[in-house]
Amino acid sequence: MKIELWGERDAVCVAPEGDIDRSTVSAVDGQLQRLREAGGRNLVLDLRQVAFMDSSGLQLILQWTEYADEQGFAFAVIQGPPPVARVFELCGVGDRVRLRAA
């Protein structure tokens, strides 16, 4: 899995490419943790280059959403392609995540 980082004004974006599943979710989590520990206050997870995401990816997103709310920083998700977006629909959690259009 490849993970790119880029800045967007006051936000730092984590943009994984490929699949977010049980075998790769820790890499995404680790990158988000490093950015937060470095003082990141506006984190964005960009799913546009993600081809597949399973429940472990969704769980990661929900955990980061809750953590951001508890700790007082911003965490948002840029919607991915239809197969990835469908995971949010099937699990009925779209209203619990701050989804941004590309």
C-alpha cells in the first residue's frame, strides 16, 4: 500500500492508494497517529484512490471520528469511489462521519 501526504491550507491529508483492509489498516492508522502527535489539528483521510475497503477500514474511520470529537480536533473523510462509498451506505454510518466531496 502506498500512502501520500499533502497539505490543503490548514489541513493535512492522508491519501492511501489500494485497499484498506485488515492487512493494511494499521499503516493508515499509524500515519494518522504520527500526524496527530506532530500537532495536526485538521486531518483529512482521502479515499479517492482506495479501490476496496472492508469493515476494518470503516472501524478505523469511526474510531478517528470519535477520537477527534473527544480531543477537539477536526477529522474528515473525502469520499471514495462507488464501491468504497457503498460500505458507508450498507453499514448506515454515513451520518456519523464527516464526509467531504472531492
